[in-house]
Amino acid sequence: MLTGVGLRDRTKPIGKRMEGVAHPHRVAILYLLAHENFPMHEIAETIDLPLNLVSHHLAILVKTGWIRKKKTGKTVRYMLKARTFRDLGTFFLNTPFGKENFPS
């Protein structure tokens, strides 16, 4: 078990990542992107939000490492970054709670 500086050093990047999902609209966007990759306008239509607000939330999700964007022609599609989810899961799975409740 980590303590002190080691614990703070280990949790700081995860804490920053978690700030990225500290809003229900961003959680909704992640949920959509877990089903398929979407361009911004389709995300806005699906969750019924204005484009400028969706753009704001997408920028935060990109900045905090939850999603990435890929441009194909004139279309920019957003997709999840699997590694972020894997890293978060690993962080908690490597604890007694994780090992007890999610045995490998």
C-alpha cells in the first residue's frame, strides 16, 4: 500500500483525469462513445445540447485524456482512449478490494 508522497504522486494524474468526467454531460458523451465513434454534430443531436457546449466538453475530455479525435476528410470523429480506462481499472484492481472482488 502506498502512503505519503508515493501515494500523492500515484494519484495526482488519476485525479486530473477524473476532473475530466466531473460533469454529467461529459459522462453522457463517454457513454455514447463507448458504443461507437461520433462526429461532434451527432453527439450534440443525440444528447440534445448546443454545438458550442458539446465542443467545450469534448475539449475537456481530449485535454484530460479520455478521448481522442481523428480527422477523415472534413469530418472529425471522436473516440474513446482505451488506455485511459484500462489504467483507471488497473489502479483500483491492484488493491485488496480489487483483488477480492475482481479476481483474475
